[in-house]
Amino acid sequence: MAHAGRTPHVGSALSCVDLLVALYFSVLRVDPSKPNDPDRDRLLLSKGHGCMAQYGALAERGFFPESALDEYARDGGRLAEHPGPHCVPGIEAATGSLGHGLPMGAGMALAAKLRGASYRVFVVLSDGECYEGSVWEAALFAPVQHLDGLTAIVDYNGWSAMSRTHLAMDPFAEKWRAFGWSVREVDGHDVSAVASVLAAVPFEPGRPSAIIARTLKGKGVSFMENDLEWHYRPPNDDDLRRALLEISG
Amino acid sequence: MRAAFVRGLSAAARQDPRVMLLTSDLGFKIFDEFAGEFPGRFLNVGVAESNMIGVAAGLALDGMRPFAYSIAPFATLRCLEQIRNDVCYHQAAVTIVGVGGGYSYGPNGPTHHSLEDIAVMRALPNMTVLCPGDPVEVEQAVGAAAAHGLPVYLRIGRAGDPVVHRGSVRFEIGRALTVRDGRDCTLVSTGNILPLAVETSDRLRANSIACRVLSMHTVKPLDEAALRACAEETRALFTIEEHSRIGGLGSAIAEWSAMNRVPGPLCLFGAEDRFASTTGSQAYLRGLNGLTVERVSESIAAKLAGAVSC
């Protein structure tokens, strides 16, 4: 997609793709044939720039035909480099500007509680995104409202768009705990480990859950791993050939 | 207007179980009755406007009809991107309530004045902008906003705003109300300065100038039919608002007027493009901007006499 659309953010998509596989294929109570079912679980990719991974996962899960992926970053297409509201079945909310997903997800979880609905809300954030104050406004809010239907999953690859994030974020799990969240850490590329941790939410009744997923930006393509270049550079023909070779083994 | 807002909201909440109220820690005591009558449908989210708007959008996307309340500059500018992306982009049924339009919080200083909110809100796609002119309009505007099902910015005054309408009015989004009739000129008012517009009309009438007064409580979408009629039936259009002359009601009408080749002069009354440099009451700050009955009526009379151009 990034090659055909000449778009950046490959590293960001590879960083969260295993989380999305665990969510869409093991955790979320969703039925691709009923994408608007009121009781479906909601997933918001708050790090909207990673949406290539989400578009791919949704297509693979059967929300729309794989051919729709050709619309990515094309004139007149439905799939922008950051997803629009319900641009395709399975996209719950528009994201792209960071720090918006967790407040919206908290609102959705609160609506479920107020209306006695059983759906759960999962929000995938990036660690760089956690520089945004609105993330922490929502982090303060959700425990007060006892939103145990809300789970935040932070794709913690250690990079923002220009720098390492550790100095600002660490100790990261402790920050979320101090705000009142129930926290687990997991290897974000071990799909079965992610799925089993997510199967256990809420970790504590009455509290929202946070999962710090340790990830690698650009995971799966050796020359993209941990290299900020791939936050920006669209892959050329040769990059694509080499990457596909590595991924397909 | 605050009390009228709460009355209107309670009425709307009785009719529609989806209606609820969020506040970012403002409105001490005024929501106690509402909270008591509608348990679970009143929420103080804390001093966090961005989160309030994001949460409101999430609530609306999942079937609720939240009102999000704060002092106007905080409810609009602090969380502008949340309003744009989370509410307007999603066409979420959220009503953002800005209390204290214009100089209502006069002595609190320019941090609390709201002179740009109409301009900013009306630039957002999918946003409807309501600035009711008196408590009677406010009460009905709340019901209209709750039923609208799309993003609304509702700008109200504070406390002690005079009642203009005797009895009830038929409040419809996008339909201006004629408060005084006249054929010499039209004074189009929006928001909490309506009483001043009416007094101005009354004073002009004593000088044999029949000034029609419209309460253009909906700045977006404008009631173009009413404006067209005023432009054709009266000699000049004047606009008045407790808002910057940049981007507010006057601007909106000037844009409409220019694009539609509307005949006749158009003059704008509103706040100067500056922060208040001294403290003072709402009345004092209005006066610094020429927004008094005396100054506005003199100015209208002079302009109609051809002595001064707009």
C-alpha cells in the first residue's frame, strides 16, 4: 500500500500490526457481516497514521474486499492516510491528529454503561502520542467513571516522530497505574501473548485496563526496524521486493 | 440566560432520555436540580475541556445527545481541534454550550471574554451556530439543539440578561425572529445584545426613524430569505453583535451580501479588533466599543441621513 500510494508511516504500521491481528482475530466480538451491530466491540486506532495495518487487518477479517485496499491514498478513494469516520466498514472513528482516540473511546465506554450495553472499547495509542495532554485528561477521567469496559493499548516502540520517547515516558506502566488504571505489560509482537492478556480484561472490576505493548518500529523488515527513516520514506520498488522477501520468508 | 438554559435542558431531558449534560467544572450549584432529577445524566468531567469534547463525541456516536458546557472561550478555543475532528467531522450530535458570550464576564478580563467564538465556530463544516437573544429564545434553542441531531454551538449570555420577548416565540433553527417592524432600516442582532438593539430601535422611533429589528439567533445557517426581504424593504442593513467585527454575524452577512449583489448599504456594529486594556463591567466594555444605545442610534441616524458612510 505504501509503495503503491507512495506514502510514509510503514514503520508505524508494522509496529502495531501484531496487536491488530490479536484484536481482530482473537479478541474483538465483531461480525464483519454486521459492522454496525450496536453490541459490537469498538476498536479505535488513535495512532491513525498506522492505519495501513488496520485497513489490511479489516480486509483480511472480511469487513470489505481486499480490492478496496487499492483505494489507499488514491484520488477519489475511501482510504486516506489517516482514516475518516466510517470510511469503510470497521472504522469506528476518524483519527489522525494524536490524542483524540482515548477521550472518544472513554465516551463510547461511558455510553455503553449508561445504556446498559455490553460492548467493550479498545483504543490503540502510540507512545509518542502520549506527549499529548488530552491522553492524560482521559486517563484521569476513565478511572473516576469506573470505565472497566475501556482498554488502552499503547504501542510502545520507543520512538516519536523525531526522537526516542523513553526519557519522557518511563516509568510508563507506573504512570498509568498512578492514574488509576490496571496495567499489564506484554511483548507486542507475540500475538498469542497479546491475545491472552487482552482476553483477561478488565484486569480489575471497576477499573479501566492499560496494556503496555513492547514493540519494535518497523518490525519484520530488518532494514526498517528501529529506523526513523521509515516513518517518512515511501518504499521504492527495490525496498518493496526486499521487504516482501523477508516477510514471506 | 444560564437559568433559562437549565430550564430548557431539563425540559429536553424529560422528553428525550438521550439528553445529558457534561461540564468542565463550571456552573457551581446551577445544575444541582438537573443532577437530582436526571441521575447519571449529569457529569462534571473536571477542568479538562479537550477530554470533555472527545467524551461527548464518543457518547454521541453511541446514541447519546450530550451538551458540553463551559465558559465560551474555554468551550470553543481550548478544545477547538476536538470540536473540529471529533464532533464536526463525525457529525456527532453534540451541543457545545458557551456561557458568557462577548463581555458577559467583563471584570474577569480578556481571558474570559468571548469575541471570536462565532467566527471560529461558523468556519467549521457541519456546525450550526445559535446565539439566542434573550432568555426566552435560549430556553427554546436548547430544545431545538437537542432535537437537531448534528453539531451545534449554542452561545448564551450569563445571568441577568433582560427578557425581550413577551410570551413564547416560535424558535426555529435558521429562521430569524422579527422583534420590531419598520421600513427605514433594519438592525440585525445576534446573541445577548438583542435588548440593546431593541432599545436603539425605540429611541430611533422617537426621532421618526422606523427601524426593524431582527434577532438572527442562527448565525449559521443564515436566514437569507429574511435578509433578502429586509434589504428590499428597508433602506439599509445594520448588524450588531457583542463579538469581533471580524468573522461574526456582520461578516457573515457581508459575505452573503457581496456574493448576492444585495442592494443598499451595510454597516457593522461590534467589538474592535483588540483585547480590552482596562478592566470593567460588560456595560463599560460595550461602551468602549461604541456599543451603547446612544452611540448606535446616533450612528444609524447619521448614516441614514447620508452624513457618514459605513
